[in-house]
Amino acid sequence: MQDLLVQLLDQVVTFLVEYKYFAMFGILVLCGLGLPLPEEVTLIGAGLLVGWKQAEFIPACVACIVGILAGDSVVFGLGYGFGKRFLQSRPMRVLLHPRRQRKVARFFQRHGNKAVFFARFFAGVRIGVYAYAGSQRMSWWRFLLLDFIGALLSGTLSVWLGQWAALKFAENMDEAKLKALEIARRAGHWILAGIVALILIWWLTQVLRRKRAERLRASTAEPAAGSEPEREPEREPEREPEREPEREPEREPEPATEPSDSPK
């Protein structure tokens, strides 16, 4: 297996030397569409060119990452546009057996959006996860963001490892290729383990923070144990307004009778 990878790397490097950044972009697009060539071979080949002063680091990383995103986006777009018809098409059944497609579906249902990110580190399920994500009408911008983060990590590191090997073993190109492939395979597992560890730490902190907030709300809502509940102050009964005594109506004085002048 190692010898086969070295032979593939030799052919890729020969092609990269002639066409440089266009070759980096084009090969990685074809890898995303199902070309049976590990992406790491092209990425390391690009790094070797950087170490041999035949390419620049940043343009090589940009060409590789854009090529990865372009190939993955085509697969995602086909899944988005045709749904199950694309998943059940003959090319997809050749690239991904129906039994493996069912495993991909369970993987995506279990992990959701995170599956798009983790698929970058599993060569055998990338195309299936991206096609299934498109068939589930995942947001295109969310897909690009998650795929970009994964490609940025794996792509940049692989190019750097190729550059390091080319500088470290400058006198022996074959040994530089062999060491770069070996280190890249090991580094990929360490990167994935580190990412999983970071996600677990973030998840634990979120759980602890949520439990702490729930305890705080419970302590403020319930009265302290052993303390009597506060009583409302007793209200004084309202007094009726005093009524003024009714006054008797004043009587008009009767007119006085005049004495009569007639004699008795």
C-alpha cells in the first residue's frame, strides 16, 4: 500500500511540476467527484513543490482548498437538486455501496451538521455524507462553512508537512516523499483526536454552565429552608365616613293676631 502511494505521488508530482497551481486545483476537484486518489497525495505533492522552491506556500494552500471546496460543492449540489435519485444513481452506487449509504444516513442523522465537518477526515465516506447532506436540504452556506474549516485544517497541515519533508530530506527526494506520506497519515489521526477532545470539552462546559444556571434559578425561586414565609401586613378595616346629624327644618313664625276693638 505504501509503495502504491509513493508511485501515485511520483505521478502527481510530475504533473504538478508542469502545471503547478492549476494542477493542484484540478486534481482535487476530481478527487471530490470520486477520483480514486487520496486527497493527501496531491496536498503533500503541493507541499513538496513548496519545499523545492517550485511553488509558494500561500498560493498552493489557496489552490488546494478552493479545489476541495469546488469538488465537494458539486456533489452537494447534485444531492440538493436531485435528492434520492442522485443517491440511487449508478455512479453513486458504484462509488458508495447501498449498505454503506445506509451507514452514512445513520451517521448524518446522529451527528447532524457535525457530520459534514468530520467527513473531511474519513476518505471513504466524504462523498456520501456530502450528497446526503444536500438531499436533506442543508443550508448551502452552512455546508461551505463546515467544509471550509475542515479543508483549512487538513489541507494546510498536509501542504506544510510536504514542505517540511522536502526541506528536511532535500538530498533524497524519494525519502522525502515517503516520510511526508507517513507523517501525514499519522498527523491526520492526531488532528481528528484533538478536534474531538475540543468538542467534548466545549460540550462539558455547556452542560455544567446550564446546570449551574438551573440551580441558581431554583435557589432564587424557592424560599430558604427553615425560614418562615413573609406575612402580608394586616390591613386596618376601613371606617365608614361619619354622617352629619340631620337638622330639623326651621319653622316659620306664625303671624300675630291683632286685638279686636269691638266692645263686649
